Amino acid sequence: MRIVTTPMCEGVLRIAGVREYLVSRDPAEEEADLRVVLSETDMDDALKLKLNTFSQIKDAVGRVFRTVKLMDPSILRYSSEDEIDFDVCSPWWHDPSVLRERNSKIKVKVYSNFLTEIVEDMGFRIVTDDPDFTVCPDYMELDCIRVPSHRNLPLDPVKRALFRYRYLERKLCMKP
């Protein structure tokens, strides 16, 4: 079985215990039984993953594991999804309910879909008027909290999520 993934999805395959795969910036150009790409990639016949939030990353690990297990379980390090032993030292990975409750009092205006997903996952209240804070991706020229986008962060989805969550926590959990 030949699996091809993008550099930004490779970390999920590693966590899921996939032992054999090829990393390519353009998986469409490679022969593959399975292509793994980011959800926004314009490609039919691929497993598309959302990797902006910790809950999306957990879901993606499970989807990759289940898909590969159906196709060729011999290339998996684990025999069941329960064996995947991966942990992130972050309250956002384990039990974020207390943090979400605290953040629900903070109103945030958001200028991008990927940041909206993260801000919602962190429990902040998204508003269009009278925000406590405004956030946007770093490629927008707005006077607000500018959050690093894909090109300015690690390729690994967990490290990318950790950076963004910690960054937003530092910037938004200090109510004016």
C-alpha cells in the first residue's frame, strides 16, 4: 500500500502509528492508494484533515488510523486505536472545560475561519460588535492581535496548535 501525505499532515500519520508513507508537497503528482491532505486542499480522492484545533487533531488521528487499518493493517504500529499512546502537555488536550468556562466571559472578534475554529474551541465568545479583543491572521494588515499563519509556524500540527493556543491564551486571557 502506498500512502502519500503533505508535510503539514505527516505528524498525524506519525501519531496514528503509520509506518510507511511518502511525504510530498504535491500528493496529486504521486501514485498513491491513499492521499492525506489538509481539508482546504482542492483534491478529490483524498482523506482531508482539519488540523486547527486539538479536538480536530484527535479526530484526524482516529480517522487516519481507521482508514489505514481498513486498507492495510500491517503498516500500523498499533492493532487498535486504544493503543495509540500520545499525550500533549496542555490542558487543552486533556480537559479544557475549566479553561473554556473562564474564557467564555471574554468577547472576541475574529477575521478568519481557522482562527474562528481555534477561538471557539478555546471557549471565547465570538462577537461582531463591542469585542474585548480582535484577532486576525498575520497576513492581514489590520490593527489587532495578529496570530501566526501556516507559513510562520512548525509543520507539525501539534506544535502548531500548541503555539497558537498558548499565544492566544497570553494575549486574550488578560481582559482589559
